[in-house]
Amino acid sequence: MKSLLAAATFILVLLTSCAPKATPVAQAPKSATSTAEQIAQGKTIFETACNRCHKLYEPTQFTSVQWVGIMNAMAPKAKLTDEQHQWVYDYLVSVKK
């Protein structure tokens, strides 16, 4: 009986370990498709919406890939629309070091 239980446990572990792993992928907003006016609006949104809860970070402080993760985490908290999210991201990555 113990060997049957051990075999069943082994098979369960084996099947579980073979299952495909779901890994979340941080998706960047679309490539910079915003106009200069929209990027300017992104700067304004960044300065007002983000500053409500914490100090503002320099746009050059993070890479565009890092900004993807930050924006994906913070945009819902700031209640940004998808459009506003895009504008803020485009502003942040448009600032040159």
C-alpha cells in the first residue's frame, strides 16, 4: 500500500513538473506613436498624477524596459486610461540622458 501511495505521489509530481509554466510578460505600450502634443500631455499627466502619491523620478533614472514594469504597475493606481498610459510612457522614454 505504501509503495502504491509513493508511486501515485511520484506520478503526480512528475505530471505537475511537466506542465507548462505560465510566466507573466510585461508588455510595453505600443511603440512611440504619440504626437509631440500628446507627449507634452504625457509630461503634464506624469507631473500631476504621479506626484500625488510620491516624489517624481527623473525619466532618465530608468531604462525604457524598466519604465514598462513601473508604468504597468502604477497606471491603474493613477487611474490612467490606456491613451494616457501611452502618452506618459512615450514622454518618459523620449527624454534623453
